[in-house]
Amino acid sequence: MYHKNQFRQLLNDRAGTVGTRLHSTWPIVTEAVGALGKYDYIEFTAEYAPYNQYDLENIVRAAEVHHMMSMIKVDYQNRGFVAQKAVASGFQSVLFTDHTSPEEVEETIKLILPKCPAYNGKMGYANRRWIGYQSTATQEEYAQMAAETVKAFMIEKKEAVDCIEEICSVPGIDMIQFGPNDFALSSGFNMRDDKKRVQAAEKKVIETAISHGIRPRCELNSAEEARYYLDLGVKDFSIGLELRILQNFLADQGDRLLNLMAEQGLIR
């Protein structure tokens, strides 16, 4: 059973993409996003959340109900294992974290490319959900399907920013994303104390990626923030982060309610 990768199809058509980030493994949260009809994909931030392999399959099933795509953000240390299991569960894109050199990026790309002469990867014939749990696809079809997985990389460490030209020269990268918090951390300064340095690094990463034909993806807290990136040529965005949205709402509305109650003398 061969499935075209819708995520890759969008990139091939040079259309923009919009996603949002989720912590929850509860499938109804993914479905709630899909029911809006406004998002191309959800990104499950596995780097930040607990999960198991059953969760990965259920998240993808929930996304597919609304013809929505799926991306998973994986930790560095177990990236090969998790990425292979996620892809075999039906995730169409993997976002890799914490790489610092082109050699690391090249090795990671091989981890989710099929082990065959055409691709020289390290992933075998994973008889899982994505092929219908049985070997109905030919080896050639399987290899093509595995190779179509969209490979995205966080450029977040100082070392990665310093060698961004070399990283973007590695064949097989589809998307990159700048990570301001880790960039500041690995550079030894507080991001809030030197926002200009962070913005300059981000601009360098975006411009370098575009010059190499790689799609830069940017995370937003509000739609208005997209104006700056659109002017730079960015087409791909992720807006919002599940727990941040919840906390921001509870903080804002909680303060308003407490103030109203204090005005009535109900609380001090």
C-alpha cells in the first residue's frame, strides 16, 4: 500500500504551510485542530512531552480524519529510534533537534532513508501501520515512500549557526527552523538581554536556507508576527504552542477576574 506524502507534495508545489504545536497525545486535541479546517498539519512536540508508540499511531489517525498532515519533533539522543517508529506510524515529517555539524545532519538523514542501493540509508522494511501492516507494497514503492518523508532540522546551537552554510549544503534537508532559546543558551547569554544578536542570527539562517533552496519554517505567537518573516521570503509557519496558549489565557483572564472580585470586596 503506497501513500503519497501530502506534506512533500505541498513543498513541491511551493505552496505555503501552516501548522500548530501540540503536547497532548489525546487524539481529540488533534481532531479539534483538524475540525477548524485552517491548519495543514499538527506538530507533536515529542521533545517536550511523554508518549508511547500507541500514542504516535493514534495522533496520526486523528490527523488523517481531517485530511491533516503530521510532524513530530524528536530528541537528539534517541532520534533514530523515535523517527523510524514515527514514520512507520504514519508521520509525514520529522523535525530533528540539537544538531551542531553537517556530519551529524548527514548521519541523521541516513537513519530514515531506506537501506537500498538507490538511497544508501539505514532504515529497513518496517512492516507497520503506514503500509497497512502487511507487505503489499513492492520494495521499490516502499523505498520511494520512505524517502519522501520530509526532513526538517532545528538550527539552534551556536555551532550550527556558525556552519549554517555547510549544513544547508547537505543533500536531503527539506526545512530548517531557527531556535532562539537554545542559540542564546549555547552562546552563553540571556536572550532577553541581546535580542538584536538573536535576530541577526535568525536572519542569517533564513537567508542562507533560502539561497540553498531549503524552506525555512518560523514559529509565531501571533499572526501579526508573520509580516517580518514574509518580507524575508518565508512561506512556512507554525503558530501557537498548546500549553503556552492555555497558560496565557489562564494568566490573563485569571488576573481580570481576580481584579473584578477585589473591586467588589470579595477578595483582598
